[in-house]
Amino acid sequence: MPDENSAEIEKRKESVLKFVKEKKEWAIYLILAFITFVGVWIRTLNINGLKDITTNSWTLGPDLDPFLFLRWAKYIIENGSLMAIDVMRYVPLGYYTAGEMKLLSYMIAWFYKVVSTFSKNIDITYASIIFPVFMFGLTTIAFFLFAREIFYKEKDLIKNIIALFATAFFVVVPSLISRTIAGIPEKESAAFFFIFMAFYFFMKSYRTKNLKISLIFAGLSGIFTAGMALIWGGVDYLFLSMGITFLIAFILGKVKER
């Protein structure tokens, strides 16, 4: 009996190893899913503390701007679009809302409409609370793709491992947690997703030799760049990074010609 059990165990080990070798991509994505789960879990540990015991309702975290974005999102849901002049800002003249990056409020409103179809108990405030966590989950995947693309010259296994390690560090960076935690629907919570996707498609476009495919990737990079510009003024980092990349490539090209 022991010999039979040992043989069965060895047989199962071989099956598992064979599966891992044949399905390497599955293993990579399972690890990525686990890293994403950890990052999301960390950012939801504070949710119970966002319950207002005096009103038995949800409230946002201790930050000012998110309350503005929540108020605008409520207005969008009730009226279909954002007001042109916000009379609650810069009284008595009001504030011209086109001067603010207002895509974030629309994204919160759209997110609420989607999640409320699955549960009628979710209100707009709770949707705003979990919105930054949801966006961070997407950002984690975007960062992994971008990190892997940087090392595109490496073998598939190597670049995937590098990207996984980078992503694992990324999800626990303290300064990032405060801007992507539950209850703080700040601009950065959505902007980080757009910036990494813009970088990812920029890299894809830059190294793709097929002109048509390169233009498609460039167009996608432009779309995500525009999305970020409608959310956060940090879009300047994108323009600066891409400009420096082109400059370095141009200089290196001239050096090679000589």
C-alpha cells in the first residue's frame, strides 16, 4: 500500500509539473490575480470605519476634493449631465465647471449605475467609496502590462517574473495607498490607470514595426492620454516622458548613423 501511495503521489506531481510547464501563462496570471487581490484587500480594510454611526449611513474619508466629486456625481445622476455653473463654488459668481477635470465625476456616476444593477442597496456614496479600489484593481493590471513591456527584449518567463515582482512592490507603496484607498475617490485613483495604459500602448507603438498596427497603438495611447487629461493635471508627466523618450531615440539614432 505505501508503494502504491508513493507512486500515486509521484504521478500527481508529474501531472502538476507538466501542467505548469504547458500553461505558464496561466500561472503568471494566477499570481497577478493574487497580487491584485492583496492590493484590493489592503485598500478595503478601512471600509467599516466609513460608517457614520450618527446617521447610520456611509460617508467619505477625511479629504476635501472627494466630497466635491461626489456632489457632482449625484448631480449627474439626477440630471443626466453636470451643471455648467456650480453656484456652490466661488459665491456669488459661481464656478465654470469646464475649468475642472470633470471626467472623474462622470466615471463615479457611471460606476454607480453599473454596480446598482447588481444590488439595489448600493447608494451613490457607497459606490464612491469602492470606486477608487475598483480602479486600483484595473491599475494593477495596467502596471503589470507596462512593466512587462519595458523588458520586451527578455524571454517571456523572465519579463513576466520581473513584471510580477514590480507589481508586487507597486501595490504596497505607502504613498500610493493613501490616494487609492476606499473612501477617497480622488483624481489619482482613476488617473493612475490611464497613465499606465497610455505608457503601455506608447511602448507598443514605439517598438512595433508594422506601420498600421503601430498607428492603432498610438491612437489608443492618445485616447488614454486624453482620458487622463480630463481627470488630472498630472498629464504633463505623460507629455514630458514621451517627449524625452523621442528625444533619446532621436539622439541614439543619429549616433548609430555615424
